[in-house]
Amino acid sequence: MWTKPWRLREGFVIGAGLLVTGLMLQLSIGPIDWQSFAYPVNVIVLALLLAIIILTYAMRPRVYACRYMTTTTAAVPALIYTVVLTAVMGLTKQLPSGPLMLSEPSLADTVGLTRMLSFWPFVLIYVWLTLLLGEVVIHRLLHLRKGRQFWTRDLPFIVNHLGLFITIITATLGNADMQRLKMMVTQEGPEWRATDDRGEMHELPIAIQLKEFRIDEYPPKLTLIDNSTGEPVGGQQAETLLLDSTFSEGQLGNWRIRLNQHLDLATPVMKEDTTNFEPWMHTGAVTAVNIDAERILATDAHHTGTKQSGWITCGSYMFPYQMLKLDDRQSLAMMPREPQRYVSRVEILTKSGKDIETDILVNKPYSIDGWKIYQLNYDTERGRWSEISILELVSDPWLPFVYTGIYMMLLGAILMFILAQRRKEEQP
């Protein structure tokens, strides 16, 4: 071993040495704290890394180890180690970075396999792969061929490998500068403060005020409730009846259900010993339906038995729900209405002087001044009458560089595939 020229075994030994070194660092000083690499530290680290790559390549004529870094026998073991560790990360449940807050941490938690991005062996292998990529790209740039060889071989190779290099570097070092914050906005006034996952408050260069919050809900559903347990009959597989705009009559269990009146926004009104519902277009209004429920006897589907009539509502934060008792065993209830879409109409003010009014929807963020604003949540207790909206604001200044690297990788891969096919066709 270590007899020139070095082969694959030397490459695997180097990788094993990095794994052992990483485990020793992991057990002695703990996982990597990526927050300590925030700007300007990450820029300094990037400059040092590029300087090391250039200096290492400059030492190739004198140091054999530097020449070995541009060979496939060095690259193949590094790729194998990288693939294996990445597979471990994919097969292991990953926890968020920060202090380990588990009552009974497993061996994988203690070692660091559940936080691979901060796991020293994982990071050192990726650093080694990055160094090899840098050396290969420099070597190819300094030994460009002319004519057809450049377009068919050098250009696709450089674009692909340089893209991978940019992606790894910017995705890693840029992680510390990414901010993911939560902001609670109301109609009372603009909010410019947001909290991170540690509960720390941050003042932002943008302020947001809620103008209107809306929820579009799915049509109400009726289900049968077991009076003895208070749970739906059938549990999670409970049968339901959808009261959409076309519904007039249907069957639920052993009961025929007929709709008499459907009020999307209503309020209960006490009349002597009964409770009726009337239209009410105000905060806290409930969805209420008046129905007839008639039992269908098993012996004769057309013969009717007990009949019950009354109002049913799922209630709201202001008014309680109301069921219709069918018999001693079952009652008819309306399930809580499910949100189909919720949207916040907001006004956004920036330090740069922008004043924008727009809608923020789930999976449709709004981008402004380097921030992406997502609709995250709302006051679920008040539901459609929520007076607050919870937004997520994400800033990732390195993301354009990551995308650039990814696009370069894809372009290089496409070029290599197309040109390889052409070479095959040209062969006699």
C-alpha cells in the first residue's frame, strides 16, 4: 500500500481515515454548529477553500498526493462513501438542528445519525469530495482541447462538474444565512417582527398588515354518533353524507335523510322550548341544517319507522354544536367543516418604499426584496372567523447560486447524453 501509483485501496483508506477522524470530533466536541458559519464567516471559509484548492493544484508537480486528487481512483471511493452516507441519511429519521431534546435518545441520536447535516464524518467526506471536484475542474480548465474535442468532451464535463461543485458549496455554506421565521399578523396594524424556531424575536425590513382573512370550506357532512361513547359509528371508517348544493335526500346507515333547509350563516334563536336558526351574517355565525330523519326497516326498505326532525349544526367558537337524537343508540351530527382554501389579503410595506396589497395562499408564496411569504396557519379555534393569520417568511440569499449549480449540472448531463449518442451514430 502507498506504492506509486496509488490505486482504489488508497482512496478507500483515505475515506476511512476521514470517517474515523469525524467520529472522534463528533464524540469530543459534538456536532457542527452551522449557525456559527453565518455571514461573513461563510464567505471567509469559501475564500479559504478556493485558496486551498488552487494551492493544492499548484503543488501537483512536487507532491504526488496532490496529483492523485485528479484521478478516478481517488474519485470513485469518495463517491461510494458519499452515496452510502447519503443513503443512511435518507433511511434515518432526521431531526432539526440544535440541542437534542429527547427524553430517551437512541444510539443513532447520540452518535449523530439523526442529524447528518451536522455529523462530522458526513461533512468531512463531502469536503473531501468537494476538494476533488475543485481539483478536477481546474485541471480540465487548464488542459482544454481545441476544436471538436472541446465542444463534445471538455465543455459538457466542465459544466456538469462545476455545477456540482457550486451546488455543494453554496447549499452548505449558505445554510447558515437562511432565515425561516413566523409572523402573526392582524388588522390592528402592521407587524415587522417575527420569531425563529428558538423563539427569538427578529426585526425585519418589511412590515405586513392583515386586511382580510377568508376561508373557503367544503360542504358540511353528516354522520351517525354512538350515544354511549360520543364517537362516530364506525370510527375512522364512519359513513358520512355530503350536503352539497345538489343534495336533497340521501341515506345514512339505516336512516333516510331529507333536507328541509340549509343556512350557511345562521344564529340560534330560542323560541319557548325549542331552538330554531335564522340567517345571520355576522362573526361567529354557524352552518345549520334542518332535516327529517326516517328509519328504514331492514325487512322492508319502503316501510318507514321512527321519524325525527330538527336542526343540526357543527357550532362555532361562539355557539355550541347541536345534534339530533334519533333513538337511544344513535344521534345525527354535523362534522366540523374542513377548509378547502384559506387566503390572507395583506398589505406589505418595505424599507425600500414599496407598498403592495396582495393575496397570500397556501403553496402560492409572494416574493419581495429577497423574502418569500407563505400562508402557514390561522386561529383554528375561531376557524373562518379568525382575526389573525400566521405567515412564514423565508430568506435564502444563497439560493440563486444553488439553482445555478443545479441548472449547470442538468445542462452538462443533457449535453453529455446527446453528444454520446451522436458519437455512437458516427461510429462505423
